Amino acid sequence: DLHSFPTRRSSDLHIVQQPAAVAYIDALQSCPFVNDLLMGTVGYRWADTRLVSDDPAKGLGRQRPRGTMLERLLDTLKVPKRELQLISPYLVPTRAGERAIAELACEGGVKVSILTNALESTDVPFVHAGYAKRRRKMLKAGVVLYELMRVARVRSRRDRRLTGSSGSSLHAKTFSADRARVFVGSFNLDPRSASLNTEMGLVIESPALAEQIASAFADDIPARSYRVRLSEAGRLEWLEQRENGVIVHKTEPGVTWWKRVAVRLLALLPIEWLL
């Protein structure tokens, strides 16, 4: 029992009795994965897995290491032929990334689906500014774009598996290619991960795991995210699923007008390489 601490000191007991600690313990006890882990009933799947990482010299800034994390990741995941699902909380594709994604979707015939944080749920508005100015061209190329809500209005049947709690920001960094290969790690689709930070992750050859991610995009993510699209007039719209139908937002939902303006102004600054 997570509530039983017979050998703890009084100071430890005081911490455990705090409302935040009680809520955390209750959440652990009600989590199916934690219960399965404690009971030894977690379902395991064996799969070929490869670790990809940056050279630690990258963090020193003295020289460009041979083979960055991004280069190794692209080499390992290979170019998708049919489908690509991307989950990244901090998405700053830059002009080169925007062009590569658009070419993959438009010319390569690959169905590209992306999940990132909405402006209302992100904890770094600067990063959202670097992403927001790239949305329109990706949508024109046929990319399916979702932005995670701060609080889901419709509870999906597999809530919290990929996106975290029902009232939080996105944190997972996961890519899936052709329902065959999956990447899970620390790498975000942004310039900091590509050029500044030292990152690492696992490329997993698992069709079963890749299928779960594809299913999440089909069933769970639409209920917890805004589907971003272009109107007939070429303006951005945010579609929100609710129990009684779909609501169409003409401006970024869940935030004040001044925050929208601030993000637009930030998007004009030459700071994309820092995001």
C-alpha cells in the first residue's frame, strides 16, 4: 500500500499528508500500468532496438561532431514510404524542415500526421511562435496537424497513454514510420535539439508499437486536440470535438488576444535558431 509508511520519520509523514502528495499517491494507485508493474502482469514485446545519440563533444561547442543525432536518426528510421506520425511538444521545423515535411507529404505521397502543444497548453510561448509561422505551408501540403488542448472536453477510452494527464502539456517525443519503426527519446523537432543539445533515444523495430501510435492518432488524439485546418478562404481554423458536435474556432482557442498578438510579434524576430 503506497499510503503505508511505518518506518518513516514524522517529517516524511507530514510531506506524504500534503494535498499534492495525496493526489499523486492516489493517481499512482489508480494507474493501470503501475498496478500491472507491481503485480508483474505487464505485457512485454521483444523487438530489435538501436540506441542513437549525439556525440558528447557536441555539447562543448568546440567542433561539429561527425554524425549528429538528427543525421543518425534519419539514417536509422529511413525515409517513410506510406505514413509518418510525429509527436513533439516543442515543434520548430524551420524553413528547411517545413520544406522537407511538405515534400514528403505532397510529392512523396506520405500521410504525415503531427501532434504538438496548442498555444494554450505550451509552457514556452517563444517556441510556439517558431512553430506557428510554419503551419500554413504544412497544411497546404496536406499534413494533418493536431494541437493538444490544455484540458480535454471529451474523455477518450485510452486517456493519458501518449499525451500525459487530462490537464497538462505534451511531453512525449515519439516518431513512427510506416507502422513498422518507432523512435522514443529526448529529441524534439527544433533547432536546439538538432544543433545545441546532446540528445539520445531508441529506434524500435516494432509494428505492434507503431500500430498503437497510429491508432492513437485515429481514435484518441482527435478527442484531446484541436485539428488545425485551412478554411476555403485560406485562414487557419481550429476544430474542437465535443459531446454534442464540433466547434470551429477562428482564432487560437483558450488564450487571450494579447497572447496571440505577442506570439505573432515573436514570430517576426530572427530568433528561430535559438528555439
